[in-house]
Amino acid sequence: MPSLRVQLPGASSASPRVYRLHKRLTTLGTGADNDILLADPLCAESHAFLQCDERNGASYLIQAIDGAPDLVVGGKRKRKHRLAHRDTVRLGGTDLLFQRDEASAPDSTSASLSGDDREALSSYRKLFAFSERLLLSYELPSLLDALMDAVVEVTSADKGFLVLLEGSEMRVKVARNIRREILLNPDGQISDSILEKVGKTRKPLIISDALRDEEFQNSLSVMNLKLSSVMCVPLLEHGNLLGMIYVGNDSVRALFVEKDLEVLTVFSAQAALIIQNALLVNELKLDNKLLSEQLTQMRYGSIIGSCAAMQEVFRKLGKVATTDVSVVITGETGTGKELIAREIHERSPRHKAPLITINCGAIPEHLLESELFGHVRGAFTGAVQNKQGRFQAAQGGTVFLDEIGELPLLLQVKILRVLQEREICRVGDTRSEPVDIRVIAATHRDLPADIQAGRFREDLFYRLNVVQLHLPPLRDRGDDVLTIATYLLHRYERELCTSARGFSQGAQIALRKYAWPGNIRQLENHIKKALILSEAPLLSAEDLGIGGPLQTPVLPLQEARERFQRDYINEVLALNGGNRTKAAKDLGVDPRTIFRYLEKEDGPEARTEVKTEAEPEAGSEDRPETKPESKTDGTGSCGAKGQA
């Protein structure tokens, strides 16, 4: 390992300080935050830095920091200098001696050690430096090759094998020799009995002389391979077996000893961490690739959805976008109505002109007309100059009227005129101005019900509602919730710089079951909160804060069937104006079936209801005998039964 020998001014020449250069960037100066502290009054607080250039054969460059005195190399002043072995550089009054390899720069620590200890210390330093380098890379194939090359080098083995656990089987993933070549037929060069023992005991194993070892000398694999010396250590991560490192020597002159096993055991602990991280990163890359492919198939522009309801929305959107007709987008709050409006605009011939969004419920009523249509100077107090309205600002483009159901009735009349005449009149003006716009409206309200209640104009509704796109709530979109959640997780995980990479199994179940009253907007907020507060790699249902009373209940099959039948009967009854006989005919059932379902829903008091239209055929089979005229008097048993 390269080193820097530092001789401070006034210090004894016999006691220099030696620093190992294991970092890519090493700083020097008098400041306490430097990697190498120079107690030299002639040096600056941040004087210079050493940079390792691995692309150029791991060469080192020393450079003075801006504002610091020059370097002195060979009697010449320089700002920077590429170091060669045994180059001397002066910083202020301090001399620095650069040495390329560790053998040429003995320090006080290694000098006091025996030969074997120095060799072991050298191996550990190589492992430390190599581990640092590996931790910067997660490209799995090249990382594993480099890993085994390092193992063969530090153990002085003839060959090395990396065996990883895949499912329940051990497979050789890397096989390298001392010349850093790939070994062919690796399965035929390792002992199954040795692997089996290490896999069971999960303890390191050394066999100095395999052919004379009492335990393995009769093993078929040992005899067939004529093994001389073998070491095998497990790769453990939190007690879980990832695989094994297996090295061998064919020569009896290079038998492994205990200190070799110690070095390999230390390295295996670091290697297990490196391999596990690389496998996780590689798995994450594969997951991201798969997610990207799935999103490409499910994505329609900026909208994600694969359920049947969303596919129908996409089909209609593709057709309506190229036309100039008005569109009404309906759906609960947070379902993405504005995204749909933006997608319609982007796919329309008007996409080069602006899309102007107006939230009809967010602007005070007394300001709304001015915001929509503009005003002239003097139109009202405070109107000190002419102002352009939103409709004029959207000239040639699209106006998106969000929450159109919140629009006051007076302004509904004026919006209707804009749609009919294609012109606007600013507040306080007597002249009309033509506008060329397309109108898209959105609401979470039931506009037909508002029309019945007198809160929305019917003529405006039919003028706007040329095509209607209904967005289903998130709870009715099946697996879309998981896809959208995963997309949002990876989007905000990068933005918030967190370590989360997915959802736990329990969280995925909870995501599906939760009712999501706030739809995608609520899902987005829950994921952001979990990413900020959680430190776990997999977000749990507790991290997301979902569960409790808003969780969609799972009903028994019989109860769910009855609920659906009851709701469907009510829908058909509404279509038939409440006439049970006509509804029964449409449904193909006996009228008594409908009566039974309604009695279950409303209780016995439903029998006392009186209908405006008689249904003589209803319940005629179980009607008690009465006079013929009782069929039409509306008060007999027939009437009561038929009106229930």
C-alpha cells in the first residue's frame, strides 16, 4: 500500500510519522479536520491534498489548495505534482517522502513484528484496502470475480471457488485460478463432502493434507480429486448461510496452515456483507426493471392503471382527445381528474397552446366573474386597470373548470353563453370579444341530483356533458393500488434520500384492503410520511398508518351476495320508477322475490307503503279471497301486499 513519510521541522530524523494512503482523497494542513495534521507554522490550515487516480494505474497527484503556499519539488516551486516512488515534496518546513509499496516504507509497528506476523499484517491490510474498494461497486459479476481474485492472492492458493446458496442447492458462481483465469468444469474440482460438512456446521474448516486426513482421506471426492490442501469457510449474514468460499492448493509444498484460515475467516465476514449488499442492490435493479416494464404497459401518458375501468377510460380518452368536444370528468376527490384533463389537452391539436386550470370552489364568489372573464378599468372599486380573464389567457388552448358543481347559478348562465356564442364580455365592458377555447369540466358532485335540487342548470350540464369520463375510486381498482404505491415509493425514495426499497407482505395486504377515502392523494401522503419517519428497508402497515375503521371489511360470501342482489334490485326499481312488477319482469323473477328483498331491507313497516300505480298482478297467488272490486280500491289486502 502506498505511504507518505512525514518529517516535521525540528523533529528527530529517526522518528518520522508514516501514513498509509488508503483513501482516494487525503488532505494535509494544520487544521484539525485534515487527514494528515501538520504541526508546522509555515503550513496553511488547508495546505494540499493527495488524490489517487485509479484510472491511471492508481497513481497519486499532490496539489496545493488555492490560497496556500506552493509545493517545493526538487528545488522548484509547483502547484501540483504527480508523485513517483521516493519523491520528496516540501510543504512549508515539512518534508514528505512518497513510497509506492509498503515494503519500502517500514514503520515502527511492523518493524517490531516477527516475519510471520508481518506477513499476516500485510494480508489484513490488503483485505482492508480491497474491501474498501469493493464497497464502492455493486456490479455483481465483476465484483464476485474481483472478490475471488483477492481471496486467491491473500491465501496464496492455486485456485478459489465462490459457492452461493440458490434455493436449497449450492452452486459454484465463480471459479478462478492464481493467474486470474476462469476455471472450466468447477463442479468437478471441489469436494462435495467438505462443502456438506461446512454447510452443516457453519464453521471454518482447514485440511492441511487432505489425502492423509483421518476424516476425509476415504472420501470419494477427495480421492478422485487427489486434493492436497483445502480451506472452506461459510459466508454468514445475520446467522443465515449465503454460501461458502473454498480454496485449494495442489502442491504438498504449499499446505495451508492455521494463520491462513484466520485470514480467510476474517475476510469471509467482510465478503458476506459485500455479497449481501450486492445481491440486494442487484435484486432492487431487477425489481426496478420489472416495475419499469410493468409501468410502461400500464401507463397512459402520466396516468397509471390496468384495471378494466381505467382501460375503458383510456379508450374513451384516446378517442375524445383528438376532437374539440366538451368533456365532463367525474369521480371522487383525489382520483386524478386534473391528470386526465391534462392528458386530453396534451393529446389534442391544441397542445401547443396553454391549458388554464380554474378551481371554481377555491375563488371567492365576488371575484370569480372577474377571474374568469376579466374586467375593464373602473368596473368596480379597486379596478385601476384593464385585466385579462382566464378564458382570454387560454386563447387557442383549453380551459379546465375544476369543481364545476361549486359554480354559482348566475355564473353558470354566463359560462353557458361562452359555450354557445364562443365570446366573452369583461366585467364593466359593453363589447364582447371572441374566444377560441375548449372546455373540460370536472366534479366530485352528483350533477343530475344537483339539477333536481335546483343547484345546477340542466342546459349547462348538457352543453358540457358531450362526453363523460368517470374515474373509479382507488378501492375499486384492484392491484392498481400496489402498482401506484410502488411507483410513488421509488419516486419519493430518491427525492427524500431514504433507504426504503419496498413494502412488507403485511403492508401489501393492508394497501389492498384499505378503503382510501382520499384516493391517490391520500395514498401519496401516507407514503411520504412513512418514508420520512421509517428507517426500515421495507415499509410496514404501521409505517403507512393504515388499518382501523376505514379498512374495507371482508364480508361472508352469502352476505356479500345478498347485499349485491339488494342493491341491484334497487337500481332496477329506480329505472322503472319504483314499479315492482315491471322491475320483476326486467329481472326475470317472480314479483314476490322483490317483495322479500325489500322487506328484509326495510322491515315489516314496508308493507304499509302505498304506491301511486296499482300492480294487480303482484302477489296474486298468495292473496286471500276478496271481492273482485277489492283489486282496485287501493285499501284491501291486494293493495297492501302489492304496495309493500
